[in-house]
Amino acid sequence: MSNSQQNIQQILQKALSSWRDWQTGELVLKRQPEVLHELLGGKTNRSFLVASGSFKAVVRINAANSQSLGIDRNRELKILQLLQPTGTVPMLFFSDEQVMVSSYCQGQHWVDSAENRSNLNTALAKIQAIAVPDLAKRNYVDYCTAYINQLDQHLVDQPLVEKILSAASAVDKSDWTAVICHHDLVPENILITAEGLKLLDWEYAAMGHPTLDYIRLYKSDLRSTNLAYDRNIIEQLATVQDGMDDLWSLVQEVVQEVVQVPQQ
């Protein structure tokens, strides 16, 4: 077992041993949960399905490079706590600097249809109505620059960087009111469950542009949303979203290369 894998197992077992501190509400735990299997598919963290009797939860082990990826775990926790009453996110049981434990949601991944768009638009409207006065409005130039500064110049295409930063500047300077924005709203992060839509993986969430989550999922087809923003800003937001995706991937590649360098 590698040192990294051993560390993951230690963090996982520590989280499980804290089960008496999990705030499960009416779901009373009588014994420590056991690991069923790892949940695959995530690109940032390691997540494990655990169970104790009929109780099931997800233990997420936070990525060691969270800060490099622009993740603020305290901000994520605050947003998830505020969204608990909306029913649009998993139930939050426990969180510390290394792990987050939440309810296991079963369902089908979101697929594009008129009904699913309507339900998602309703969920996003509910989320965006939550007031968060003490979180700063995202500055997209600063956010993209933080990625760029981690990359060697030969890894980035300078005309592309200029295009991303120009679009981010246009968005930052435009007139908009910040709302809770998921910032990674892809079909894999939306489940259609018996209890309604559940939006997962909020680590990139921040007070962002109210149109960006729709653009992330719908691209340029925003007819079902009744959004009032002009076409120029929509195009700039799409450039920013694509740019953040590209820069994130490059930063991840750099981190993985560093991790894979053999010890001398």
C-alpha cells in the first residue's frame, strides 16, 4: 500500500470512529458504520459509501490540493448549511478540515428534457433566493489568475489566457447581483431522486453570477430560463466557464506530475 493510500485509509477510519458526533437527526445510529465500497467518478476528492444497518452515508475525503484548485472548504460548508432547508442538497452529517459526511442519495443522473429543465430551474431559483450577506462576491479575474499563476508559461496558450481574462474582466465590470452559484453544475452532479432533484459536490460554490450555472449546463440554449442578461455577457460568461475548466485541468495535471515524481 502506498503512503498516499495509507493516509487515505487513516483519514477514513478516523472519520468512521467519530460516528457518535455525526448529526444525523432522526436517523439514529446504533453502531459505527462500515465501508461498503469507494464511489468512483469524482475528479477532485475520494468518496466512500458507508453503512450501518439501513443507514447509508458518503464519507468524502478532501483533496490535499484543495487550495490550489480554488476550493474554500469553510465557504462550501457555510453554503451547504444554508441550503439544508431547501431540500436540494444532501443532508450534512459531519465536517472537519479533512472530511465531509453527508447522506447517500440514490437516483438517476440528470438528462436534458423539458421536465428536468423545469425542475432544475425551480431548484436553482430556490437556491439563488437564499441570502448570504457575509460572503464576498466572486471576482472572476482574480479566480482565473490564481490558476494561471500556478502554471509554467509554456503550459498555457497566451492568446487563450488573454481571451479568458478579457471575458472575466467584462463579467466582473458588468451589473449583476451575486447569488449562490454551484460553479460545477454538470449532469453527474445532479441526481433525480424520489425526493426530487439533489445537487451534489458544492466545493466550488461561491457567490457568483446568477446565469453561470445555467450556462454550465445549457450552454447557449437559455430559452427555458427566462434570463434577462444581454447576449454579449452570456457569451463572455461562456468563455469564462470554458476557461475555468481548461485552467483547472492544467493545474490538476501539474499537481499529478509532482505527485508522480519518484523519490530519490
